[in-house]
Amino acid sequence: MVVIDNSTSDISMSTSNSRVALTYSPYTGKIYLGSLASEDFRRDANLIPLIKVNKDKRLGEGRYEVLYAEYIRQAERHLQAGVLDTPHVQTLTSVQILDMIIGEEYRQYYLQEGCTRVPVPKLELRVPIANKYEASEKVPPMVEPNVLNTKFTMVEFNLWKNVVALAVEDEARLRPSVDPFASQIKTAATALGRAVAKQIAEELNKFDDVAKESWSALGASDNFSAYNPLDHIAAEYSNIADKGFNVDTIVMHPRTWAAYQSNTFIKGYTILTPERLGMGVFPLPGWPGITAVVDSVFTQGQAALYDKKTFLLGEGPTVIEQGRDIDKGMDKYVIRQWVQPLLTSKDAGVRLTNIF
């Protein structure tokens, strides 16, 4: 059973006795004992870190750094003695599930690559964003330039919660040929990743719309494209750059991406290969310096062109709680994740519409 809930209400475990709770903080990269979503991870001296996760490394190459060795050794002693129903052993199981969620969450989605990812140490946080200023030009000798006091625009993270619930019944454990967790964990991770991708797409919709012409339209002869996508991009690139931003990202749906690459004005810059026609992150053909992020969650027929530094993804803690439902004969796992995509300046980008 997999349930996805994007609201702020918890999935009830009222009929179960919660035995194990762990919290992963991307701010510190550590997994802690306990359900600690409300903590400020900038000050973790009073918390109990169990393991540090090095997300860039694989298992066996230093992915885990044990911080509470005695707890792990106790779990190993229980395993060697065949005593599986202890908090120490259940904690190791929850660590494996939590690490798989972290590792698998974004395997099928790419919109997070169009964000500047910000590990947020607490659920609410104000972040100062410095305004841009123009320099004083051609200042004569002995003349004081304009003194510009640094001003900041305050943006506020107020992270919301996405939740998945897993359950494995006792009967599944009696079938040794069936892994009761593998498919459920992957499905749960995908559900969390899709929830975040949808929320990023919704935030991208806050850019102002600029109507263009279809990149797939053909001219009168039907042999050449009627409109050049690079002209559309260049016009908006110039407008955004004039406001002091660095345009480096464009987001599209796969069908819009296919229309871009098959446009006759673009064909000389790219080779159509299966991997370039799918979802992913690619250099934009014809425009070095702009990265194309292609994801099916984004709206068809549109493209978001913007400065990535101004589009943030606040990543808060991920909590897993494990309990036993005695009445129904199953173990239950609830994973809660706090995130928030945040557009800090509408001037830093636009949405190109009617382009497919």
C-alpha cells in the first residue's frame, strides 16, 4: 500500500505503537534518532546523530559514516543472536528505507535540477537576497562616487509537508521469494519526487507569460520551420539580462523539447538521439551557456526561461516513523518530507507560451 498526501495533516498510526523514528537533515547530511522536524539543525549539540550520509558516494565507497558506533554494534549483536524485533534492528531497517528514499526520489524527475537547492535548517527561515546596483561610471579624480548602502530583499521559507505511507503485512514476510519492501520503497520515492516536481512546476507558473509562435509550425513550402526558437529566446534573454540577471536555464515538456530540436533552424546545432529526446538535463542546442531541463510534469507548449540563482528549492528534514499495527498484522512506515520551491524575483524570467 502506498499513499501520497501533500497536505499538512499526518497519516494516522493510531492503532500502532510507534517503535522507531529517524530524521534526515540535508542541512547537516546526518540521520538522527527521533522525530525532529521542528528542530533547528544549525544547533544539533543536543541531538543524537546516528549516521552521516555522503549522498555523492555509493555504498561501499564511504556513503555511510557511522557517528553512533555503539548503537550500530548493539544492532549487529541482536542480528547475530537472531533477535530481530528490537529497536536497534528496526532502526537499521528504517535507515535503509530512508537512504533508499533519499537516493531514489529524483530518479524519474528533473525539475529540481532547474532550482538552486538550499538545505534549510528549520521549517521557517528568512533569507536575505541582495539587490543589484549599477556602478558609478567615469568617476572624475577627487570626486566621491555614489555610496550605495547594501539593501536586501527578504524571502521567507515556510516549508510544507509531503507524506507517503507504506505497509507490509505479515503474510508477505512468510513468502521468502518476495521482497516486501523493494517495490514499495521505489514507488514511495517516486511519489515524493513527483510531488516536489509538481510543486516546482506550479511555482514556475508565477513568471509572466510572453506569447510566441509555434516552434513546430511550417512555412508556406512545408519544408522549413516558420519560426526560429532562437529569435524568441534571444528577445527575452536580452530583456531579462537588462534587468541585471544571468539567464542560464530553460525548462520544457518533452514534446516541446522535441519541437525545438526538430525545428529546421535548430537542426544544424544538434543530433537527434533517443537520449536527447527523452527527459533529462542537456545543453541547449544553439545557445551555449543555457541548460535545458526537460520534464513531463511541466506544461506542454510552454518554456520557462530564467536565472537559476533566483529560483530556490528549500529542502528541510525527512522523517521516517515505523510502527506495528497489531490488529491488522502489519508493519507500517510513514515518511514525511518538508520542502518548498520559491521564486524570489519575477523579473528574473518569463514563460514562453503558444510555442507548440
